[in-house]
Amino acid sequence: MLNAIKTEEYVIEEEPFYLPSGKEIEIFESAYKNLIPVIMKGPTGCGKTRFMQYMAWRFKRPLITISCHDDLTASDLVGRYLVRGGETVWLDGPLTRAVKAGGFCYLDEIVEARKDTTVVIHPLADDRRILPVEKLGEILTAPPEFLLSISYNPGYQSVLKDLKQSTRQRFLAIDFSYPDKRLEKDIIMHETGVDDLTAEKLVNFAEKTRNLKDRGLVEGASTRLLIHAAKLISSGIEPRTACDVSITEPLTDDHEMVTALSELVSSIF
Amino acid sequence: MHGSGEKHLTHLREDLVKNLRLDFFDDEDIESVLRDLQYLDRKIGQKTLALCQTLSHASSSLVPRTLKRIKNASRFLSLKEMERWINQAFDILDHQGVDHFLHFISRIDEESLWDFLMPKGLSLQEVAPVLEAYVRGISGLDLKIAPGKESYTDTSTLFVPHSVSKYEEREKNFLLYKFMLVHKWAQMVGGTLTPDAETLSAFLTDSDAPHPDIETFFRLFPEKDLAIDLYTVIEAFRLEPFLAKELPGLMREAESMKKDFLKERMPLSNLTGKSALVEGLYRFYLKGDIEGPVPGVLNNAVEEVLRLGNGATLYESMKTLFRLYDAATGLGGSYQPRSTLLFLGVIKPEEVSLHLKAERRARIKKLEGLITKLINMPAFEPRKTSFQKTVFSEKTPEPAKEYLLIKGRIIELDEETKGFIENRGGIPGGIMVKGADIGGAGCPMTLTELAEEEEIFQEADGGIKYDEWDYKRCGYKKSWCTLFEHVLHPVHDGFVDLTLKRYSGYISVLRKKFELLKREPKIARRQKEGDDIDIDAVIEAFCDARAGLSPGDNYFTRYDRHERNFAVLFLLDMSGSTKGWVNEAEKESLVLMAEALESLGDRYAVYGFSGMTRNRCDFFCIKDFDEPYTDVVKRRINGISPKDYTRMGPPIRHSTKILKSIEARTKLFITLSDGKPEDYDAYKGDYGIEDTRKALVEAKEQGIYPFCITIDREASSYLRHMYGEVNYIVIDDVKKLPNRITEIYRKLTT
């Protein structure tokens, strides 16, 4: 029997592994104490979500993650009436639950959500810190423990995938980028148990793919991909194959680029 | 299409014969020319015919000469190779004129045709894109790869042989290419080709050259070949550990390849002392034995180079070079340059120096331009500079550095700029000060930052190059047309207001019609999932349940939105022939279209084009995609007036480029013109039609839907061919245009 828990009861018990690459922990702490919501900017797989988990663990608050998509409506966030056993019952949405529980509400990839959905968080994100629940005719005031944070990847240079100024300017922003070489190596080793040399080679390869950003690749290899590759390597897959399937192929479909990346892999491993 | 191809050929042939006759060719000569043409393969024949026809306009005497050359060349070249060769000849004729063309086609010896021969083994052309990405990944630099007779670099382009056929297997040949490239890269990282001034100053005196580089360094050696060969192998030893650390996989494979190369090297016993020393080092590098005539010297040399492997600097490498060079010259005899190692390549100090000099010249030229700009610049206005830069830059003047204060700006100076300004005797209106004297205030800007602005400016100033399709030769003329973007000058003449008044009744109908298209988001009832409860459905379900019926499960309402996701670009013919009614009708149509689109909310842009000759294709911006429909835009519509000619290819290609950068599910491209494409030069008749057609096909290939509206009383037959690949409509009466265009748009987007 699977053990299911309520969204707002998801408290991270064990310390997630997180190596800070700058002052992000201190900044986040003081933002939290001063009731300022936080934007986390950065490319995919560089540790934004992990950081959020770490901070939730640090403050012992439940973490409510909402992955945004373009069909996400305001009711999906706030809540809706449902029919249950001949009656209509109100069901809180994840955002409402997070406010009530005083948890950390993390809206992942906020730019994917429609602009009319995004505005729902506005009253929560400024000094009012309230959540109007229109259908109930109620207003919830967020307790001081509540924190709102959103993440987005500014790399998608698209007019449609941009954050409105009115949303942006309610937040404090922490910029995440790929960790530096030594840190990234430590992360890979810690997460997967591969040896020093393999981790170094992986980081080396990642650096080379990042050189190709905007020269054929949309993004370089993220730390997450490196960890995937390292995991495969430590479970006995030959390193070149591991890199091909977990880094090269996910990065691009372009045949020439795939070949060039494979050549890089075989030059390094 | 085949039929029309034949037609072109006949036309070309007739034109050629006409020109030949005008230049007094008799029947026999003409017959011989035509016979020569017939001997050629069909495709080559067509290209050659087009070439001869073009030449015959200049002088018919060129025709037989050219034909003879082509016939001769066809003995060496395969059909594919011939095609490339003739294309190149055409390009030279286009861009450099008849003299260069004649020179090019007169060189039909094997040496000159070498570049066109399809390589045996692995050709660079085949793998260049992969190799380029590979090198960029490794280096993080925008290095180019180009074919050369040897493998070397001038620090911006990596030259490698145009084919590699050392091995039977493709993979091994490819591996060899990779070795060549990574060695060049290692040389660049290690500073082999670009020693800094400090390192060089240890060997050179100030009087050697104002800007010493690797070429100046090698002037120190009377036997330059010997020194360069020694340096190449010494650096190979120094950089080997670096490569082994960075690219262990590749270097492992290199080991086995080294053995293959060793087999080809000459044994040392037959060589003079000098040559044996160099060859010995190469052999040792390839892990071979080094028994030979000068064992003592060679053993010492080997010890020296091995020492370099432990993280030695370039300076130590150069020191070693001096010692080994002295040892070699001490051995006497002459030096016969050895065959170089393919994957180590060669070092060409003069090429590096040329490149560095060209770079320096370009920098100086830019500096001159920048300084002129600085002098003529208005005084600093805080608002005009990039706001972001000032906010995010944490730079403040450093006390010890020197800065140039000019017109309220603080310019950071590097050595080169400082030297340049001092040589110039200062700049009027500018003073040089120490950072300490400025105090902590102000935000210094580097000249590069200024240069970046300048570059953007230059690009806009220099125009944008586009290729043009030449149907006669079935190929593009490279960078043939230059297009300039302008913003149309707004005019106050009340045309738009007048149109709005005149069509006011129609406009309100139009708005209504278009608003209907908008498909407001609606609430969908009786859904399985949704945002809210559908009370009607629930009540019904209760009733059903009470009545003992199955209640069903669709109780929700869902907010359904059908967002229109269109981007449309209107391209307007502003050529002289639109003067009068056509121009007015175009403008009126635009006003109506804009009204309709504003009520619909689709994104749209409006551009106009005209121009004269390929060197001046004008592209006028009336409304950008991101620009709202303001009074300024209206005034620009007022300002649409007939200008010069109709060269349609470049503006279509430019519009395609603009649309490509826009994100939308459906991209529409509507052109409005009044007939045949025509320009002052040869852009008329079939040529113009074919280029326009090709440009539209290119747009379509990019996922854009082109639609052409032509105002043409005769509805000529060429339209079907020109627009055949895309959709088009002919409007015979210009007065109908304003009504028709909105209707067309409505139909196109629903």
C-alpha cells in the first residue's frame, strides 16, 4: 500500500544535499524573515528546486510545489467546488493550502502559466500578503511562516515566455547558474558516488557543451544531466554510452550536433 | 517546369547566337560554338550556355576561349566537380569582373583545380559542420575551419587538408582530423603562436619591431626552417600533458595512431647531423627508436624536451629552442626540412603575424573611428546611455589607472589606446587623468563598450546582404543585393483621417465582422473536468438519480479559450509604377486592415519596399510587430509614396527573416504589388519572376504562408508561374482592393 500524504503535510525530514555556490542561503533567509517572496532564475537543472527543498528542510516548513503549465487556471491554484455524495464541497487548491498551513509555496516554471493565472499571486506577493478566495467570498491572510517563491528560466528568449513586470517587481531575485567546476564535481561525487576522475571528466564535458550554447545548442548540459550520466556509470554502464544516452541525446536532436557531442565524449572519456 | 526549362534554354541560345552575329561571327563559327555546347553534359551544358550568353554581352570573342577552357577542364573534373568549378567561375565574374574571371578559367592545370577535385578518403566538406561544432565545444571560441594544403592556423581559422585518405576506414581519417584540430587548439591555449610581450622581451630588443610577435621571434634564427621545425616538436612535448589531461580519450587513441605515423618516417642513419636531430625528436615523439648518427646530442635533446612536460612555461620552451638550435647548428651539414607530421601540422609565423597585424589594423581603424565619434559626440546625457549598464556596473575609477575625460564621459584606457592617443598628440576636448584625481565618482566605460554600440550602428549603416537566384545558371549569386532598412518618414496630410471618414460605415461593419472572429473565450458546459460546477447538469443528475436513471458524469463547466495566434506581415510595393490610384488604394487598404486587425488583436507589421539596382534595396518600416498602432504609424501611412523600382527578392527574403524571429503559431506574409518585378538593371522579365518565385518558395520552406495580392488589369500569365507555389489573387480593379483585402484576410485566418 502506497503511503499518500496531504499536500500541505509534505515536510522534508532528511537534509537534502545542497552545496551553496554563493550567498543564496543567507539571502533567502533574510528574505524569508522580511516576508519578501523570492524568484529563482536560472537554466534548467542547475539546482533551483533542490535549493527550495533544502530551504524548506532548514526552516522545517511543508513544501508545496506547483508545476505550472499553460492550462493552469486560477481555480487550480485557489480551489473549487466539487460534487461529492450529492452535495457540493469546497476543495482548497494547493496555493490556499500552502497559505493555511504556513508552508513554502513553490511555483515551478512560472512563465509556462497563463498571464491571467499569474496575477492571482499578486496580492500574496506584495506587502498585503492576502489571498482572496472569490468563490467563497473569503480573504485569507498569510501567516508569517508562509513563503511564496517562483522559478523561471530566462534562457528562453521569447516574448511569450516572459514574466510581466508587475509580477517581477514584487519579488527578490536570486540568480542561479551552473556551479563552478570544483563545486559541480563535488556535487556529482556526492550524489552518485563516482570517483574523482570520472566526475572531473563529466564536468569537463559539461563545460564544453556549455561552450556550444547558442552555437547550435539551446542550453548546455545541466548538472542534473551530469548526475544522470554519473549514476549510469556507477551502475556499470560504459562511460561513453552513459554520456551519449543521458547527456548528448537529451540535449539535441540535430544529427550533426549529436555527432559533434559524441566526438567530444569520446575525446574526453 | 521541364517545359519552361526548355523554353529558357532556347531563349538563351537565341540570345547568344544574336550576340555572336552582332560581333561578326560567321555561320561556321556559330555552328562550332553550338556544337561545343552540345558535347557537354545537359546540366553543365546549361550552365555553360548561361555563362557564354552572359559573356557574349561583354564581348563575343570571350565565348570560344571560355568554351575551350571548359572542355579542357572537363578532362580533369567529374560532372559534380565541373559544376562547382563553373559556379565558382560565375561568382568571380559577378564579383570581380571579366579579368579575374579569365584568369580563373585559364588556370586548368592540376594544381589549380586541386580545390575542386572531389577528395579521396574523407573530405573536409563532408565533416566540416561536425568538426566546427567540436572545436567550438572544446575551445569555446568561434574558430573557423577551412581547407588548406597543410594543417596550420593563423589563430582565427584552423586550416586542415581538404581531404584525409591516410586510412581506409572513415573513422580513422576522422580521428586524424580531430588530432590536427586539437593540436592547433593546444597551441592557441599554450600561447605557442601568440607569446606575450613580456616573454618576447626576454629574447628581443626594443628595436626589433614596434609590435613584436612570433614572426619577429623567428627572425632571430638564420636557419628559420630548422628553428620552426624544432619549435613545433618542442611545443608538442610541452603541450602533450595538457592534452592528455583535457582529452584523455582522444589522446589514448592518438597513441596507436602514432605508431602508424612512425612507420612512414625515415631512419636516422641516412641523415645529416642537423636533420637527424630534428627527425630524432619527431621519432621520439612518435615513441620510436632514436638510434642514429648523433646519439649524444640527441639524447641530451630528448632529456630537455621531456623536462618540458612537467608544466613548463612558454618561456622555458623558447629557451629550450635556443639550446637545441645551437646544438643542431653545431652539428654542421645542411638542414633538409623533414616531411612534417600531419597531425602536429606546421607553424607559419608569417601567417600568424599577418593575421595579428590585420587585427591590429582593424582595431586601430575602429579606434580612429571611435575617437572621431568621441570628438563629435554631444555632451554626455545620462539618459541616453544604457540604463542597465550604469545600474549593474559596479566599476568605479581605480586610483592608479589613467582615464580619458571627454564630454562628461570617463573612458577606460588600455595600453594600446593610450599609446594611440599619445601618438595622436591628445584629443581635442579630452584630458587624461589618473583615477585618483577623479575620485570615486563616475562610471568608467571601456572603448569596447563604445565599440559595441558602434558596431550595431555600422551594421545598420552597411546594409544587409542577400543572395539572389539566377535561374539561368540554377544557382544563387552570393551576397548579391544590399538591403537598407529605413523608418518611413511620417507625414501630416490627413490621408488616414480622410479614409476613416470616407469608410466610416464600412469600418464599423468591418470591426463587427472581425470581432466575431475573435472567438471570445467561452464557458463550455457539461464537461467531465472543469473549473466550476455546472448547476444545470447537477440538478439534472439529481433528478435522474431520483428517477432511477443513470445520472451521467458531466457536471463541470470549463473555461475554453481559443486564442488566435497569428502574426501577419504586410509588404507593400512602393515602386514608381504604383503612382496614382494604386498607391492610394494600397494606403486605404492598409487603413482598413489596421482597423480590422486592431479590433481582432492579431499581431501585425507593415513594411514597404522599393529601390534601385541591387546595391540599394530600400525596406521601409511603417509598423513593427511590437509597435502599437499610434498616430505616428498613421502618419507613416500618410507618407507612403511611390518611389523607384520593384526588386521583389530582397524585401521578401528580409520579411522572411523578420517573420522567422517572431513567435506565432501561424505566420502569414501578405505582399501587395502591382505587377511584374522590375529593376533598373537586369532584374526584369524571367529573371525577376524566377527570383521572386524562389524567394517565396524559401519563405514557404520556413513555415511561413505567403499570400500575394496583385493589382493587375491584364492578369498576365506569368502570375501563375511566379506565385504558383503560393497562394495569390489578382484584383483587376484597384477600387475593389480595400474591401477585398479585409475579406481575404478574414478567410485566410479562419
